[in-house]
Amino acid sequence: MPSSMQSLMTVSAIVAALIVPFIIWIIVTGVIHLLSMAAGGEGKFYPQMMTIVGFSMLPLIFNGIISIGLFSMIEPQTINMSTADPTAMKELYSNSYLLVQMPVGIIFDVWSTIILYFGIMSAHKLSSNSSGIIAAIPLVFSVISIIWTFRGIGIL
């Protein structure tokens, strides 16, 4: 690969890593705010919901730091992937560090959901049931994603 292409890819990756989290933050906040308003909430998108969703994402930053630490302990390995063997990634995902990271990630997702629950209940003045259902939606998507990943590589 030419060095100019590699430089472009590096710059693109850095820019994306700096911009995409903010875009996700705004989208997630918008969806949660709309769901809260549909449930009869009274809060405002900015600054209330932006702040609440921002604080609820803090545990996910800690999860990212732990994940980086766990990934750095993985020994380098070569995996031969082919269309004939779609479960070739099972080798990678059967690593004990990755198997530890998944439940740790779910624990941090639950922590994030708890913060979001109390934030929604406080900002939108919703009942605990409505707040719980709305706050649990991101957690459900996260768990489904993990299950889908494990199922796709043949672990489940």
C-alpha cells in the first residue's frame, strides 16, 4: 500500500475516532428524549438530556480502558479466514481475555443503564416503570449484539 494511502487511512481513523462518539451521543440522546416525551416526559433535550446521557456513558469509557488493557495482553495470532469456514473467528473469541471482557462489558452497561434510569426519572419526571423501560433499551441492544456476535462465530 502506498504511504500516502496509509497516511490518509491513519488520519481518517483518528478523525473518525474523535467525531463519531459525539455523533452517537447526539443520536442516542435524541432517541431517548423522543421516547421519554412519548411516555409523557417534560424534560428538555439540551441541556438536561445531553448531560444525563453524557454522564451515563462514563462507565462505557471505563469499559473501553479495561478492554484496551485486556486486548493488550492477548498474544498475537494468525487466523485463516475463509468463506468455507465461517467459524474461523471462534479461535480468536475463545481467548480467555475476550471471554472475560464480554461479561465485564455487560456489567458496565448495567451501570450505565442505572445512571440513565435515574437521570430520565429526574429530568422527565416519569414514573419508575417508564424510566426503567426507556433506560433498558440501550442495554437490550447491547446484550443482543453480544449474543449475535457469539452466535455468529459459533460459540452459542
